[in-house]
Amino acid sequence: MAQSYEEAVRWYRRGAILGNATCQCNLGYMYQYGKGVPQSDKAAVGWYRKSSDLGNENGKMRLGYMYRFGRGVPQSYRKALELFEEAAEKNNPDAMRNIGWMYESGKGVDVSYETAAGWYRRGAELGDASCMDSLGLLYLHGKGVPQSDKMAVEWFTRSAKNGNQYGQRDLGHMYESGKGVIRDLKEAVHWYQMSADQGNVTAKGRLGAMRRADRP
């Protein structure tokens, strides 16, 4: 069946009007990204809020995202964090990743690498590949956790094998530099290529540099 965003919107709207929180969240997503409807952050926020008010974890997470970036609402890290925490209570790994980022970067809260690591770990244990990569970076730089190249490689590997372009890029770097693993340029190229195939600019740059270095 051919994909039809307009048809999806029609069904989401029917469910949303009947009070289905998942349909409300999905309809908000369609408005946020202009799929099957004119793009409208304001409309997206309206539907995310209805979904959130009904306790939907994804509605809360997406509404928090809108507050984080000030899309359709006044920008507020405090409100974003509040919504992310509510979603995280329902084991939403996207929310956990956002909370980790806020503590790591000091947005709306005091910087706490230890707290960031805790949230990234929770998300990683739920299978979130971005949390795996973020936790690996904390191990690489010894922020909030004991510095460990070996642990960094472990989390980058898990992230990379779950298809995350940043985990693939970072794992490529570890193989290129020989940090936490035996240096293996062939393996580095493999992971850089995987990342580059997803559009990662840094990985593309490293591939180019390695190929130039191989020229006689």
C-alpha cells in the first residue's frame, strides 16, 4: 500500500477527537514535521499537550522537546525538564537521554556529570543507542564516571551495533587511535563508513583523511 500521510492524519484525527492519547501524540508529530498537514508548531503543541494531559509518555516527551527548543511555546528548560522527568517515570528512554543532556550541559540545572551518567545508563539499559554513545563519551573523558577507554569502547560498540551513527563514528575513532582496543585501521574504516553512510560529516572527514594518508 502506497504511503499516504493525508490518510494517516485522517485516522489519527478521528482517534484524537475521541480522546485517544496515542493518536493525539501522533497527530502532533504530523503537524510538527508537516506530514499530511501544513507544518505548525502551535498545532503540534496543542495535540502534544492533550496527549500529555492524559498521561501519555510520548506526548510528555515531545511536549518537553518543544519547550526545550522553544517551538510553539516560550522556551523553558525548567518546563522541559519537568515533562522529561514525568516521561522518564514511565521508562521513556528518549526522555532519559534528554535529561542526561540537560545535566551534562547545565541547561536549566547545575552541571552534574554523575547525574547525567545515571540517566544515560538508565536509557542505555532500555536499549537506547544514543544513550549508549553518550555514556561511552563520559567514560572516554572521565566525566561522572572513572575514566576508562575499555568501557568507552564497550558502550560505543553497543551503540554502533544498534545502528547509531555517532556510536559508529566514535567506535571508528577508538580503532583508529588504538584506545581501549588494538589499533586496527581496517576496522576503523568499517565503522567510519557505516557512520558516513548515514550522513555523518565527521566520519566522512576521517575517511577522506585516511584515504589521503594511504596515497603514495
